[in-house]
Amino acid sequence: MFARGCRRSLTRTDIDTNQILADLTSWRFILRLVNRIQFSAALFRYIESHVFAQFRREGEMSKQQHLCPLGFTNQLFAAGSHICQIYSDDDERIHSSLGFLESGLKNGEKTACFNRERNDSALAERLAQHGLSLPSLTESKALTMAETSEVYFLDGCFSPERMLGRLQQFYEDSVSEGFTAARVIGEMIVEIRAMKGGDRLMEYESRVSLQMRTYPVTAVCQYDANAFDGATIMQVLKVHPLMVIRGTVVHNPYFVPPEEYLKQFQAN
């Protein structure tokens, strides 16, 4: 009903922006959106160009630094951008991962990818199309691939401090090894809820946004909308300043600055 009403309103010049903003602030709409409920392409273009335009202008003015292509969108973002991707089918996740890694490697960046299951053959085929060799890239330390559990759950527990230390080291290695920048894309798995320390996941994500200011690793964090519940997805949105919607990266109106979020987290 919402999408049909908006399609009709887009044919007129008197679009009610306030009503669209009010609809967007509904958490139910966001959850339907990230679960890939089909909605009007015209509506999405309107939202992207009008509602989020002011956020993008502010970001462009405040981040005068190295800009990076992400591979799955034509947009450029500052190194150190922290992005969440809420996906609902594995093809979407794989497409984003391959594009993200390929663009980083072509841009001379140090890259890493963490997934539930490694898919070396698909990446090797994608890279070969552009004259890049997967074995050569891993040998030169330009590319690191691992399973999520190997990276996040050492000894069966999750430690934000250990992961933040690894991110910092990854950035410092990229500098000392002569790479132009550093990027990571990782798939979070639902098993973290049963892990020791798993209740600190959102604390970790918020602290990542803080750390990126000093150690700017461009990061995309992937969450399966079919595996994580709605309450968790809302928390994911709160700790990522940028989000992927249908292949486009937009500034996230639900983002809570880490200083404020961490204060609330500690109080609870």
C-alpha cells in the first residue's frame, strides 16, 4: 500500500517529503527493506537523491582524504568507511564480496575477506578476467582469505580487543608494505550468539567506527537478514554510519555516534 501510494505521488510535483521521512523512520519499513521486499524503483531513486543527499554532502565535505571505489557501486567513499550490508540471499553477498575485493586489488590496496565458507574458485575466476592471479595475490600479501570462525572465534570465544588489534595491525601492515589503502569484507555468522563474548558484538562494531578515524580500513560487514532477528538487525544499523541498499551505499539515518552508543551500551 505504501509503495503504491508513493508511486502515484511521484507523478506529481507536490511530493510530500515530510510524509516520506515519517515512513522511513518506521523500523518496520527498514526491516522490510533490508529483507528485499520489492518496492518502486522510482521511489528508491527519489529517496536516494533527496532524503540522503544532505548526509552525503556533509560526508564529502568532512572527509578530504583518499577515496576508494567499492566495486559493487559506482560511488567513491573515503578510506576508513564502515559499512553494513543486510542481505537476504547468498548471490547478493557473493556479488558484493567479489566486486569489493576486485576493485580493491585493482586499486593497489591490501584486502581481506572472511566468509562462513571460502569460495576461492569464484574469486579466482573473477580475478582472471582482469589479468589477476589469485595465488600471486595471496603470496604477495595483497589478499587474505579465511573462514569467519577462524578469524572471529579463536579458541571458541569472541574478543573485541583481539579483533580491534588485528584491524589495527592490518592497517599498519598495509602502510609498511606499500599498499595504497586497506579494506576488509566479512560475513558475520549467527553462531556468534552462542559464543563466549558474543554479547559484545555491537560494542565491537561501534568501537570499529572509532578506530577507523585513526586506522582507516574500509570495512563492509555482512549480516544475513534471514538468520539474525529484527532486534539484532536494528542494532547493526545503529553502529554503522553507512549501509548498502539494493547495491547503493547510503548514509544511515539510524546511526548512533560511537561515543553515545558505547555510553548507552555500558549503562545497560
